[in-house]
Amino acid sequence: MLITALFLGFAVADDSIRYPFLSPIFSDHMVLQRGRPNTFWGWTTAGRKVKVTILGKAAEGVADKSGKWVVKLQPPRVGGPYTVQIDGPERRTLTDVLVGDVWLCGGQSNMQYGVMGTENGKAEVAAADYPQIRFTIVPTKMSFQTNAFTVSPWQVVSPSTIGKDEWNGLSAVGYFFGRELQKNLNIPIGLVHDNRGGSSAESWVSRPTLEKAGEFRETLGRIDDAVRSGHANQGRQVEGWINRSDPGSKDDAWAKPEFDDRAWETISLPASYADLGFGWHLGVTWFRTVVNVPEQGSNGAATLSLGAIENLDWTYVNGTAVGSTFDAQQNRAYKVSAGTLRPGRNVIAVRVANIGSSLGFASKASQLSLTLGNGSKISLAGKKWKVNRGPNLWSGKGEFPWVLEGGMGTPTVHYNAMIVPVAPLAIRGAIWYQGESNVGRAKEYVDVMQQVASDWRKAFQTDDLPFLQVQLANFQRRFDKPSESSWAALREAQMLSAQRIPKGGLVTAIDIGEAGDIHPKNKKDVGNRLALLALNQVYGQKNVSGAGPMFTSMKKEGAAIRLRFDKIAGGLVVKGDDLKGFAMAGADRQFHWAKAILVGKEILVTCPGVLDPVAVRYGWADNPEVNLYNSQGMPAFPFRTDSWPVN
């Protein structure tokens, strides 16, 4: 089995890397941040001058010893479109550039989730015609080094650009957030889609910060050991693991030309997994096709082109391995050695290991071809492929061996590969929806999230960068009795971190989750709530309720406890006949469901089974039933009045 180039997407930094003259975060259709100097950067020969010009105003910089140049320039007034000219040893011209506010959309899969998968997704996509909203997508990469530069060009929000399925395209939360801001502020909005499904919070923190904190010292040591062990050894581990887990990979059985694939489904390529009706699949998928090669073209070497494939492929011709690449953005162009092809029937087999997206063959039809030694080209596009899906190999139980790109929860890997390439782009703030991957580690999470916010502020050179979080939605089955909950503990950690992060903020999704789906479809309310929080907290619109009711204090009154709240706007509101989600305990710390009634702007809680109460909890469960809001429709945050140890 071929291991060459397995880790191409995660190469260790060296002098052979081709650094771009202009960082690819700058492109046509982008949005520059208003009201502050914008930093432009790239690489050229040390000592060379570079000038950036916008609307007749220019600034210059000189490349340092490493070849990196930096130019800071104040943008023109809000609006546009403008043209940006970059002159130096090379020239770049950016057109249709707007000036407004830029927000980074970070987190894991609930931030990554696309508009098409949401409630009324098809209608939302069809109506997504907002030329004043632009976005760029940072490819999902991981690295122990800070040398990744691939960023997708900026696009104008439209039905054709926003995304065709739930896992590809612009973040739904980011889109609804940006749409609400644009409507209220009437300025261009730029969205940097910078998130990764399954990622842990610590994967978005820099190594120096984690080293200083010390919480992940053992894990960082394992990373060092993995790097020292070398690419080839790690590659063999991965391949051995896939060989043991995927029936088609054992002895390359499904790559062999004599393998009978007649029972496989016939499909047309190129196509994403969503186009094929596959949905999201973390595992192996096999593709096979037959190519008839004329005798005069079978002699000599050939080139097999497959375009970009998500994420990792191993490609075979007549059972012979011809190439392998681990990079969703790189076009595959594999050399087929002389003697590999034969006159007549030839079999091309491609094994694809998908580790976090569903793009599949993301290329154009013109990029799928076999160029023969005599120069003739055979198209491989169209309904001529067979497909078979392997098992879901990434079960989350830790079987996947430690490899140089780590896993989606590995400390530092997303900071290195997905934050460093876009910093220090001038941005207005960041929104963050993450936490599922850190459930069970609530105490640690409070500190880690402060590290995320601090590192991002350093990276984007904005000490007061607003950092707005989403509290996890309700999820999983409901229990008949109150019980401890690691999800509730993580939500509390999110509240604590938001309170301790300067310019931090939090909205909750505790009322719009789904018991059987960790990715609830209602992303519009999440995005709108974040927008309301931003309008209140960042843009100073005090008439807007930026958050729901927050517990502030309790007072014991005999067998009852009276609760007071902040952030109630015009008052507290009960959606339904009776308040739900309250539990009460005495000194024995045994909680029982309680009766809660609204008394003016306060809530009075009682429980027949607890005559001497000492504590109340609200919404403290994996999937609580809750219905307390403020007068502007913002839900109350889950809380507890006790400080007893929790999961």
C-alpha cells in the first residue's frame, strides 16, 4: 500500500515551501474592516519594497530577513466597491472590495453546519441574495506547524455560492448572524468561516499558551514524540489500521482489476457525497471505473488527473498504486509508469478516506481524465463509476493512531492551520459555537476558553476583540428524575468563561435542541440571538435585549426560595401554562422536581418533598424542558444556586 505523500497537507516547515507574494486571505469581493488600519501581508525577497494603494491613498512596507512584508493602511469610508492595488516584485489587483465589518465564525460542527441543512433550508438558500454580505472559507486543516496558507477566495452571498448541502458552504449560524447585522446596521458584512466539526477548544489555542498553562503538557509531549518518529512510521500505522478495519483495503482487494464490482452502485463523477445522497460519512469510500485504452496509446507513461478529493486518497491503476495525497485542496495528477496500462480494459480504483467533510470529488468534469503517452486524452467524467462505502471508521473511541496531523481534538492543530493563515486580518469580532467535544471536562474548559479568546486577540492584534459564544443546545433523552449532567456542567463552564473574558458574551440554545440530533436544524434563532447580543454589547443598541434572563440571587422564605434575575428586559415571560425545568434540594443534596410560579419580576420555588430547601436548579440536564424567557423572547440561561461538585 502506498504511503508516499500521505502527509502532504501537513508538511513540516522548511525552506522549500513556496510562500505566496500576497496572502490568499486577500482576494476580489472581500470586505475590509472599517474604522481601523487594515494589515496586508505576504512574502517576497528580503529587502524588497511593497506598496498597497486604495482610492489614491498608499502605504509601503519592506520585506524582513525572512521575506515577509507587512503594510498597514486605513481603508476608505464604508461602502464601495473599491480596487486595491499591491505593487512590488509582483503585482496584484483586487476588485469589488467593500468596507464594513468583518466577523470570524469559529467553533465545531454546529458552527460549520450549512444553510441547506437548516429548517426551510432550500427556501433560505434560494432567497440568499445579499451582495453586501461576503464570505471566505478557511479549509479544514490540521498542523503541528504554522505554515498553512490555503484560504478560499472571498465570495458574494448568493444562492449559487452559499452551499449545496449541510456540510459544505457558509456556516448557517454565521449567515443568519451576518444577515441580521447587515439589515440592522446597513453596512457590508464580511464573514470568515473558520471552524471544524469535532474540534476541541484546546485545538484552537497556540502551543506557547498551552505550555505556559501546563494543562496539556503530557499531550504536547506525545505530539513531539509523534513528530520525531517520522512520517513513514506514522503512515504505516494509519495504513495498517485501515487495512484491519476496511474489507476493501485488506490486501488491496478492491483495487485489483479482477475484483467483481457489478453489485456496486453506478454513479456519475465529479460529485460531492451529498450529490450522491451519501450525507456525512467519516470513513472509507471506494470508487472504480473501467477505461478502454487503444493499443497505440498503451505504451509509455501516462498521467491520471482526478482534481481535488476530500480528504485523503489512495489511487491505483490495474492494481498498482500510482499516488496518494492528504490535502482536500490539491488537484491530483498522478504519473502512471510505462507498462502499467495495457491495451483494452484498464481499471482505475480510488480509495477515499473522509475525515470531516463530504465534498468527495470536488473537481470540475474537465479535471477527470487520463492522458496517454501519445498525448491523447480520455475523459473520466460522467456516469461510468462504481461506488461502495466502507464502514464508519472514525467512531470517536480513540482507535485512530496518532499521526502527524493529530486528531480533531489534538491541542494546537487548528490554531496553527486555520487561525495563523488568516491573522492578523482586521476583524470586528468573533462568534463561537463549540463545546460538544469538551463535554466531561467542564472545569478545564473555563480556562481553555479564556486561552482561546486571549490567543485570538493576540493573533488579530485587537486587545478588546469581542468574543461571543453560544451555549450548548439541549440534547439526548430526558430523564424522569433530576440527575447530574456533564452537558449542564459544560454549559455552566461556558457561562463562567464568557463572564471572565473581557468583552465576552453568551447566548443560549437551551430551548431549540433536538433529543436525537446533536446538530439541531434551528440555526436561524442561534444566529439571530448572536446578532442581538452583538447589536447590544458591541454596537451599543441598548433597546435590544442582548441576552436572556440570568439568575442573580436567591432568598430563602421558609419552605420556599425566591429567585431574582438580571437581563429581563420588560419582565419575565412563561411560554405555556406552568414553569418547567426547576428542581429543588435540601441539605441531603437530593434534587426533586419543583413547582415554580412567576411573582412579578421574581420566581418563587417550592417542593412538597423538600421542606427545608437550600438549593434550586433550572435547566440542569442534558435535555431539559424549559420555558422561561424575557419580554423580548430571549430564553433564560440554565443555572444552579449551589456550588456542590458536579461532573
